[in-house]
Amino acid sequence: MKTFEEKLDQYAELVVKVGLSMQEGQKLLISSPIEAAEFTRKVTKHAYENGCNRVMVDWVDTQTNRIHYTSAKEEVLKDDLQSWEIEKYNSLVENHDCFLMVTGNDPNAYKGVPSERMMFVQKNRGEKLQAFSAGQLRGDMHWAIAGAPTAGWAKSVFPEKNEEEAVEALWEAIFKTVRVDQADPVAAWEEHVKTLSEKVDYLNEQRFKTLHYKSEGTDLSIDLHPDHTWIGGGHNSTFGTYYIPNLPTEEVFTTPRKYGVNGKVSSSKPLSAMGNLIDNFSLTFKDGKVVEFTAEEGYDTLKQLLSIDDGMGYLGEVALVPYDSPISNSGIIFNNTLYDENASCHLAIGTSITMSVKDAGNLTPEQMEEKEINHSRGHTDFMIGSADLEIEAEYEDGKRIPLFKNGNWAI
């Protein structure tokens, strides 16, 4: 049996070799909670061993951030991201470098902070990092998201355990989701990506026009973009390399037609956004736009999220994940989008992932609008999959076939 140290080291190696697909001479920027320092150091070590030119780390301390969000003047929050920070992010895209986000902050870290103050920061970052985000969605850089537990996050997942036990349990759960518990994690990932690729090939051959969703609280129709492409597992960069952005990943995804979404959808898992949890919420769409929303918890946060800009009121992503998936079968609600989205079919409000639309990578926002591809400064996934979810796929001629039945693939 592997020791914790062995699994942690293999996980870091997997992030560098499989997720980031580190190439000789690339630089790497890591954004990491300060509590994840041990894991971040191991990633740094493996990055240099795999040819990285330089590793830079942005440490995140939610307690310091909380003081900033509550104490700084309003005009400071509205101009939060500084020019040197923007240059740092944009250089990653321009030089085809790498970015790793280590996710793991307490999902309630900013609970009680006025949501409008959080929105000032979100809007500012979204506006100033548009070039970076566009390059990321095109594949102009390698990027990945991987989790590392903090005490606050672990206690939100396992409230019945003490802090030490909760962190240990969450580490073990993460190791399973990324297949580090298996004898050969890299081989396991190769097999997994092959399986996802088979689903992608099938969906791209079918050229479905519309997906019809039905479950308790959901009755929704989504037109797929006429030039849509399904993607799953990893992405091809614009410079000829292959990387896997999400560790773990169980999804295949594509882009909807901006104005082709109608009906109501209800969430199936909590959403962590802007340092708060949003739970038991619903969105109602008419001609693509959110025209009504409800939430039992986090209503104000959801309201601020939807008002970041006009594009946050439209869908930018459609993702399919079987309910009978490893993360779902664990029975754990992670309170973290990276994990919960890979346990459930999900949608995303906000900007579209342009690599999933043919020849859309270099379109301006105005051109995206002309082609009914949503553009926004934000992109937030939310989970809708459940054991009773049915999805019918409709062809151009009106013929329908079952795509999902009882929450799982029907093909």
C-alpha cells in the first residue's frame, strides 16, 4: 500500500506531466492557498525536473483577502488588479507558458462580506484579464486546476470529523478522484481519456441540434451552436501540444447557441462562488437569457454573480457527466466546483469556451455576438445532474433519441 507521501508525490507528478503537460523551457505560474504549501513545493520540484524554465507562486491567504475586501476603500476594490499583475498573466498566454490553480479555499471564506464589495473585485478582474481568459479558452497556454485540502474546506465536506481527520479524509478522496490510488496512475489516465474520446467522437458524428432536459425541477431545452464541437478529457493547444486542464475530469462539453435556451433548470448540488455557498437554486431562461432566479441559500451572491455583466445571464457551456461516475458514487459533496462538476451534468453561465466552436478562437466580442456565441468576463459552472435526469437529443430533422436515462448515458 502506498504511503501518504508517495501518493502526494505521484499526484504532484501527475499534475505536471499529465495535467500541465510541461514542455522544455516553459514557465509556470502557480496560484495556491498558503495551507497547500507542501503540495505546491512538490509540484515545483517536478516542474523543474520536467524542463520548466522558472516556477513562480502566488500565495493566497483568504484571511488577508477578507480584511482587504472589508477594509479597503470602494474605489480601491473597483481597481483591484494592478498593471504589473495583468502583465504577468498576459505573458503566460503570449509565451505559451503554464498556469496551475490549486483550489482548496474554504467555500465560506468570505461569508458575511457584503456581496457588492466582492462583485467590485470580480468585475475588475474579469475586465482586466479578458485577454488572458480569451487566450486560456483558445488554448494559447497550458493550464490546469487541481485540489489540495485546507482545514476550512475539509470541515465543510466532513463536518462530523475533527480538523485533522477531515483533512486526511479529503486528501484520500482527492487521491481516488485523480486515480493516484491505482498502481499506475498515468496508465489509468490514458485509459480514461480514451473512454472520454469515444464519447466525444460519437457526439461529434451525430451533430445534434437541441438537447431537452427533464428532471424534478428542470424542464429545459438548449440549442447547440451550429458549429459546435464536443471536447472531453484533454485539449489541444494552438501550438500543437495536448494537456488536461481538470484533474479530475469526467465531462464532455460543448457550446450552446446563445439565444437558444428556454425553460427552467434547478441545481442538484451547492455552488461555491465569490467565497459563499449558493444552494437549492433555479434559473429560468427565455430566448437564452435568465429572466428569473431563486435560491434557498446565497440569493444575494447569485444576484451579484448574474450581474457581473450582461453575458453572465446567458449560458456558455453544456457538459455531460453520468450520475454513475466515480466522484458521484463516492457520495461526497465536495463543495468545490472542480469536483462536484465532475460528479454531475452541469451548465455554465458566462463566456463560452471558444475552442468548442469551429474557427471561433480569434473572434472579437462583437463577432461572437454576431455568431450567437456568448461572451462575458465570467464563467461559472453549476451542477444539474441527478438520478432522475432524462436528456433527449434532437436532430435537425426533428427526430429525437434518448441520450441520458436515469442520469446516465443511454448510448
